[in-house]
Amino acid sequence: MQREEIERIIAKYRKLAGSLCCTNEEKSSRYDEFADYIADEYNIERYEEEDDDYETEQDLWDDYNEAVSSEEAAWELMFPNGDDDDAITDYVTK
């Protein structure tokens, strides 16, 4: 994938996030996180180098979703009682 196309996708999702910030904060946040993830220089270089693996916008979403699910799984392993505010206190006191 060409850098220009990646930058266009980043701009698209930043704009979408901005337009949704007042009506759908969850979706707006998700779009911002996606744009931040693909804008990371390491990821941009990876997308450019591995041209066969990342040819479409959906490929970028798939990569992002895989990274997020891996992060959530790691979080669940570290804090099996959950990640809400009281879970840390519950974990420490048990």
C-alpha cells in the first residue's frame, strides 16, 4: 500500500471521528484509535513493505482489530477480575 493512500485513510477516519464526537462518542473514539494505530510510523512502514498483506482499507482494519483483541486478551490475563475501577481493589484485597 502506498503512503499516500495510508495518509488518506488516516485523514478520513480523523474526519469521521470529529464529525461523530458529539453524537456517538464510542464510535468516534474507535475511529480515532484506528487512525492513531495506522499512523504509527512502525505500522506505516510495515504496511508499505508488506504490500501483498495490506492492499485495502479492510486489511488495515483487520490488523487493528487483531492488535486490539490481543491487547484485550493480555489485559484479561493480568486482571482476571475485570478492568473496572473497583476490580483492582478487589484483586488486591482478595
